[in-house]
Amino acid sequence: MMEHSHDEKHFMGSDLVRDIVIGMSDGLTVPFALAAGLSGAVDSAALILTAGGAEIAAGSIAMGLGGYLAGKTEVEHYETEFKREQREVIEVPEREEEEVAEIFREYGLEEEQVKSITATMRKKPDKWVDFMMRFELGLEKPEPSRARTSAITIAISYIIGGLIPLLPYLFIPEPASALKISVIVTLIALFIFGYIKGRFTGTAPWKSAFQTTMIGGIAAAVAFGLARLLS
């Protein structure tokens, strides 16, 4: 009988992809909507570039700071829960044993098997605590540099995304003409980004592409319409 190798392919960069998605989504959408809105109210491409550049600078800093604080909170939360589990394993081992037993009973293990596992757990407190963190609390140990990496990734992604809708204004001095090119370029970028996002996150790529494009297009259309109305 021939044996066939089975290669499991699991995506492991979920945190990185999440940060890129957060940064690129807002980076493509917010400056695009701002540029479209200003194009309906002013006749200076230089002014739109200035305002768009300022928004990208402020937005990337704000988004990066938000990513840093979120990453820092994640690390601090894990450390707090880890210390609590360490303390409970020492102070109330019987209760922790019962919690372990309940987890394995849910998987259909026999009582003798459960007792054997809990007895082994008591001999290895470090593994016991790690097990409780993963299976009772559902927490994975975050990387120590998670906060800094998240901040940098989100900020850079925001800048890259934000530059795309502004590029036409750099080469075309007439805002109305630049807007037309910006719309085409940005919608294509949104579609490609949405498709790639779907591939990495496990959702239907085409559905993700259309949804991302629609959201960005609606945001820009609303901003443009309000600017024209108010001006």
C-alpha cells in the first residue's frame, strides 16, 4: 500500500496580517475620502496634497499609537493572568485539578484517563499553568515586542495605503481630473487589497474584494457629496 504524505498548511502570521489590514484599510479609505471631499470644494491640488499629507501623518501616528497600546495591554493582560494561575496552582490545586478534569471530560475521556492526566499535571506546575492559560482562558503568550511591532506595522501600512489616492494629485494640477484618476487607482487598490485580505484571513476572496471596494467607494462618494453641498 502506498503511503501519501499529508502536508498541513496553516497560516501562522495572523497578528501581522491583522495589523496590515487595520492600517491599509483606514489608510486607503480615509485619505481617499478626504481627497475626494476636498476635490468637490477647492480648486487647488497643492492644498489637497497638503491636507492629505497632514492627515496621513496624524492618522499613522494615531493608528500606530492605538496598535502599541493594544499590544501593550495584551502583554500586560497575559502576565496578570499568568501570575494568577501560578498562584492558584499553589494555593488551590484541588480546584485547578477539577478545572483540568472538566476540560478533558468535555472531550469524552474516561475518568481513569482524566485522573492520570491531572496527576501528571501536578508533577509539572509550569506545564500545568501553561495548559490553563491556553485551554481555560484561551490565551496565547504574546511576543514581548508585540506592541512595538504592531505600532510600526499599522503606521507603515497606513502611510502606504494613504499615499495611493494622493499620488494623482501630485502629477495632475487640476483637482477634478486628478480625482478621476484617484478614484480609478484607489478602487483598484481596494479591490486587490480586499482580495488578498480574503485569501489570508480565510474568507471568500472575491466577496472580501467587493466589500472592501464598496466601503471605500461609499466613503469617498459621501465625502465628495457633502463637500459639494456645503460649498
